[in-house]
Amino acid sequence: MSSPGIENANQPDCAQVACESERRLFRMVIPKYPAFNVYSHIAKKTTALGPICVATSVSKMTGWDVEVIDENNYRFPGPLDEEGMPDHATLQEMRRADIVGFYGGLSCTIPRLIKVASFYKKVGAFTIGGGHHLEAMPEEALRGGLDVIVNGEGEIAISEIIKAWRSGSGMEKVTGIAYLKNDSVVSTEARAPMEEFEHLPLPDFGLLRFSRVKVFPISRIRGCGMNCEFCSVKGRARCARPERLIAQISYLVETHGAREFFIVDDQFAQDRDETVRFCGKLQEYEEQMGLRLFITVQIRLDCARDEELLKAMRGCGIGGLAVGIESPIDEELRAMGKHLKAAEMVELARTYNRHGFLVHGMFIFGYPMRPGMEFSMSAKERIKHFRKFFRKARLDTVQVMLPVPLPGTALRSRLEKDTRVLPESEIGWEYYDGNFPIIVPDPPLTPESIQKSILSLMRGFYRFRRIFGVTLHTLRFPLAMLPLVNLRVRWLKWYRHWRNEVIGSVGYFIIRRWRKVFKEGSFSEKLKRSYAKSEK
Ligand code: B12
Ligand code: SF4
């Protein structure tokens, strides 16, 4: 079968007509992260929700079998190539996929996506991509191996594309997609974001092949109305009913033995009253089933002021909070479009801590000021601010990243205008994971100094000597439980210290390995070259 690029895909070829009665295969690929980093560990235990939702939609279509290959959570006996990567040639030999979908949500995975997509295109599969990066930058991937890119949510669009491909009726009538025609990118009329979710099937994690999921990603709310300058999530929040999230959880608990969940919604409590209702319903379910779940959510700091919400969250097993604190420096917060002040943030983080939540603070180091904002601070001084904040806010774990000019964001447009984004010819998409300097920072900072600073902050937090803390806390366990009253409170208090020391020491090894991989790589050379170019 010849490769059905968008133009010849419109006419079904002979093989397509002859095998009309055969079942066909749709394979979804979640491309591998390029570098070892702090996410590598979690990626092995979870998966990406968006492509699972899209694959689930295809699985409900007549005549289609579906499988998902998550390259970040890919295990024995999945075939590997000589580089140790998932071997798509063998997968294709085992069973030929007619259509291959690609998750293009993360810029850092785009080079791998293009490599795998061009392979599939060469062997005659029809290739479709979706996700934040591809929406913002469709052309490179369309020229590199994708036939069609979906803008926005894919659950409905995918079935329309597949039907159009099968019937040969052409893609022009499918809304919200982009493809190449006469060597130019054509975008069809935009598709409105979904408002109603009840008709969508529940995401089917059983479609994953060669993966084992421990932390299940689930979702109720899409979009975020906050509009932070550096973020690619746009559009107001659209919410499903709490019952839908309960249905996802109960299904996974009862069929997959799931106990750990990550609610991927950008702000868990956006739809505040319904969120409280969700917590109540979940607590009820857990009591009926006699089990306790562990749930992590992403939440804003100022929700810590809402006592009723916090109580409801604790009641249903929400234990982990990922909080975008971003910076302990007021001027930087203003530049990002954040409305809180650093001093307030310390208090709010401590409130979460007091209520027994494990708080993971996410920060950006060296955020570039907006025009007209006069502010200058050395890297050393900034590090001091960060360290003081970590200590005062009593954060359980932290992640300090560099500013990333993500495609489609206002930050990227602003920095591009000032030619402060390091050229892609040197610093490619694979470096867009927050660990590498991609921009020319504000003076007196330099790309090297900001990178050294995040390493220093992470190494200061995740230290080797925390291994001794693990031993100490393990030995202290019997003592911590005495006297034998309030056992749950005592256990939780002990567990928090013990768990933080375990993560602290595991983190040390992860950062050490990241540094080693980094030193062996060629980034420093590329950085010098591209920085020199941008200074000219
Ligand atoms: C959960 C999450 C994570 C998880 C899991 C990531 C994953 N998906 O594999 C973790 C914590 C590991 C993570 C890490 C990172 N993340 Co993250 N993450 C998210 C988050 C909050 C939710 C993703 C999600 O599940 N959404 C819900 C689903 C339903 O929506 P969706 O993924 O967009 O999918 C829909 C459409 O895009 C489309 N679609 C998607 N794929 C396909 C495929 C086909 C074929 C079709 C037709 C359609 C289609 O249909 C889907 C269903 O409607 C998003 C923000 C967001 N709201 O999307 C950020 C986001 C994806 N992350 C982002 C980033 C930058 C990162 C990090 C680099 C860290 C950082 N600096 O923040 C790291 C990278 C990891 C690494 N190893 O380097 C950016 C990506 C932007 C970009 N251009 O790269 C986002 C958009 C947030 C932002 N700041 O803008 N992340
Ligand atoms: S950073 Fe978080 S709060 Fe800000 S727009 Fe993105 S998802 Fe919303």
C-alpha cells in the first residue's frame, strides 16, 4: 500500500478496498522523553491521559482494534531496537497498523515523534498527531511525517478523520485540523471546545500495550482561565460533573486494582462547589468499599484559605498537592501575571502543611522581566531567596525549572520579538523540558549561571545525607507511635518525615545521574555557540 499522504489519502487504494471487511488497527504512540530527568521516574508509573482518551474513542468505532504504545512506560516483552528504544518495525511486522496517532503535547518529545512518524509514513500508514506543541507549530511535523494534525480536543475529530480517510471523501470537511496541500499548510475551520463530556466513553487504560500503570491520570475539568504568560493552557474552564470523575475512579479501582490517582486538571478547585461535592461523593465511595485511595491534584495556593474545601479534600484521600508557586520574588511574580506576594505564599503553603497535605512546590528560576519593569538581582541573591522560601514554607518536595519559551505562549512571542530565544538550529525542541537554558536571561544572569543555580538549588534540597534520615526515621517508628493513642495522626506525622527523607535521598541520585548524562552530552558546546550567535 502506498503511503497515503493527505492528498492521495483521499482516494482509497486497491488494498484498502479489497480488505474492506478486515479489522483494522489504530496504534497510538506516546513518544519517549529525550533525556533522563526528574520526570523519568514518574513517567514509568503513569501515562498521558489525552492520547488514551483519543484511542478510546477509536476503540468504539466499528471495525477498529486499538493499542497504545507509551514509550515512557514500555516494558518487557515489548520489542526493542538496537538503541534500546521501542522497535516500531517489529511492532509493525507483528501487526500492521493502518493508522498511527501521535501525542504531541510536549515539545521536548517532538524530535522523537517526527522520527517515528516518518518511519510509519514510509511504510504506508496514515499518521495523525495532536497535542499542545503540534497545535502551535504544525508545519514542521506535517513536513516531517504527519499527514494530519488535530487542533484542540481529539475525541470527536479522530473519528471524523478516520471516516473521511476510509471513505476517501477528503479532509476538507473535518473541522479543527491542519494538513499540507500543494506544499502549503491548510487549516480547516476551528472546532469549538467541548462543553459536554457525558457522551464520551471513559478512558480505557486497557488499551496500553507493554505498560504497567500505577498512578492513573484522570480528569474532570479542561482549560484554565488564569492566562499565565508562560503557559500553553488557554481558554476558560469547562467542567464535567463530579459523577463522571467518580465513575472513572470506581471503574479503575474495580477493574485495574487502582489505588493511586493524579487528577491532571490544571486547577483542581476551579469549579469550587462541585469540587467539594466530588470530595464528599468520593469519601462515601471509599467508605462503602472499605478502602483508602491516594490522590494528587494540582491546586492554587490561595485555595488554602478555604477551610471547607481543605477538610473535604483530606476526607477523601487527597494527600498530594502540586502547587505552581513559581517564584519567591515579588517582581518575578508580577512579570508572570501571578497575583500573590511571596510573603502571603509562605503562609498559604504552611496552611496546606498544617492540614496534613504533602506539598510539591514548582518554581521557575530567573523569569525574564516584562518591558518597563526595572529589576535586577544576581543569581547568588536569588538562590538565597529560594532557599529561604523552601525553609519557611515547609515544602515537602520542590522542583526548580528554567523559563521555557513554550510554543504558542505569550512569553515566547515576547522573547522572540527581542531575539532572546536561543536559535532552534542549535538548541532543539529536545531541550524544552525546563532543565536547559533556552533563552537569554536578564542581566546579570547568563544561561550558564541560571542552569548552575537550579542545579545548586535542587542539590541543596535533595541531599545524600538524607539517607541517614531514612534510617533514623525507620528506627524511630516504634517510639513515634507511643503512647498508643491517636495512632492515625501519629502515623501520618511519622510517615511524612520518613517519606520526605526517602524522596530526598532518591532525588539526590536522580540529580546526580542527570548531571552525569548532561556532562556526557553536547549541550554546553551548543549553548556557547548559540549564545554567541544571539549576542551578535
Ligand atoms: C499531566 C501533565 C504532566 C504529567 C504527565 C505528562 C504527560 N501528559 O505525559 C507530568 C507531571 C509528567 C508532566 C511533565 C511535564 N510537563 Co506537563 N502537563 C500535564 C498537564 C497538566 C495535563 C495533561 C493532560 O493530561 N491533559 C488532559 C488531556 C485530556 O488533554 P491533552 O493532553 O491536551 O489531550 C487532548 C488534545 O491535546 C488532543 N490530543 C492529544 N494527543 C492527541 C493525539 C491525537 C492523534 C489526536 C487526534 C489528538 C490528541 O486530544 C486530547 C483529548 O481531548 C498539561 C496541561 C494541560 N492542561 O494539558 C501539562 C503540559 C502538557 N506539560 C507541559 C510541560 C512543559 C511539562 C514539563 C516539560 C515540565 C514543565 N516545565 O512543566 C514536563 C515534561 C516531562 C519530561 N520528561 O520532560 C506543557 C507542555 C507544553 C509544551 N509545548 O511542551 C503543558 C501543556 C503545560 C504548560 N505549562 O503549558 N506534565
Ligand atoms: S500555569 Fe497553571 S494557573 Fe497559569 S494558566 Fe497555566 S494552568 Fe492556568
